[in-house]
Amino acid sequence: VSTLHLQLAAFALGIVGWILCTISMGTVEWRVWHVDNTTIISSGIAWVGIWKVCFISYLHISPGYKEQFCHKFSGYDFSIPREIYAAQVLLLIAMFMGLLGLTATIFGLRNVYVGITQKTLITRFFLVGGFFYIFAGLCVLIPVSWNFYSIVQNQSIAFPPSYYMPSSPAAQEAGAAIPTGIVAVILLLVSGTFSLSYRFPVMTNAVMK
């Protein structure tokens, strides 16, 4: 048990990283668009996420949303850039891989704490957990980096008319989901590294005189 300090840290960091990955995926503020025409987008700010686009409107263009209008992306909107749909898929994979990593780590820790001394079994649990953590981190890193690049380049999006969105903003910046995703990547990669670093202790027989 005294050799599990890094693996316990890996489990704790893995939980936080997985939670932040989930938060990043569900947050709509991936891209913050600033628009000049406030006729429909009353606040002059729109939020472009990976699942939907939202903004505040005083025109009540959608009765069900009152002042906040949101339009979910669909697979038929071919004008939506590939990095948005890629983020949907990769973050779902990251959530699943992170959950598998946590499960493997739990089994590894459980075997040690209950006194199971099968070296191969315990080592494999931590190796598998580390692999899943790192894979999950990479799955988050790709969409976060790709979307951040699009923001830096101030790339436009040809939204369909039903979205009530301009095709290009006056300016855009990274929303809260981007730094949240970056922190999730760091925690998941560190967690994977810690988990992979596990070494089964060498058992020695002490001779009493």
C-alpha cells in the first residue's frame, strides 16, 4: 500500500479531469462571437458550442426559449465546420475512455488494499487505466486545439437562416469551455503518467536471527 501514492494521485486527478471533460463538453461557451447587428442578437454576443448556438434576444423569436434562443446542431447542417462535429465524437469517446480508466484504477487499488498479491493482475489494471487516461486526454486535446485555432483565425461559419446567426462575427474569443478542456487534458495526461509508473514492490524474505 505504501507504494501507491502516485496511483492514488492518478485516481484523484483522473476523477477531476473526467469531470472537467464532461463540463467542457456540455458548456455552450466554446466560441464567443461579438456581432455588430443587435437587431436579433440583442446583447451583441452569441455563444457557439459543439452541440448548439445560443444568444439573448428580446424579440422572442422562439416562444419556448423566452429571451434566450438556442438552436441545436443537426447532422444535416453541412455548413457547420468539421471541428464542431469532431469535438462531439471525440469528447464522447474521451468520457467513455476516462470512465474505463477510473474503473481500471479502482480495481487495481482494490486488489492492493484487500491483500491480493497477484503482480501481473495488479500491474495490468494500472497499465490499462493509464492507457485509457492518456487516450482520453488526447481525445480532448484534439478538439480543444482545433477549435482554438479556428478562433484565433477568426473563421466564419455559414449558419443556415433558421439559426438567426451572421456568417461571420466582428470578433470572436475563446469561451470558458476551452480553458476547462485544457485543464482536463493536463490532468488526464498526468493521471495516465502516474498510473503507468506503477511498479510492483520487490518482496524479500527477512531472516530472523
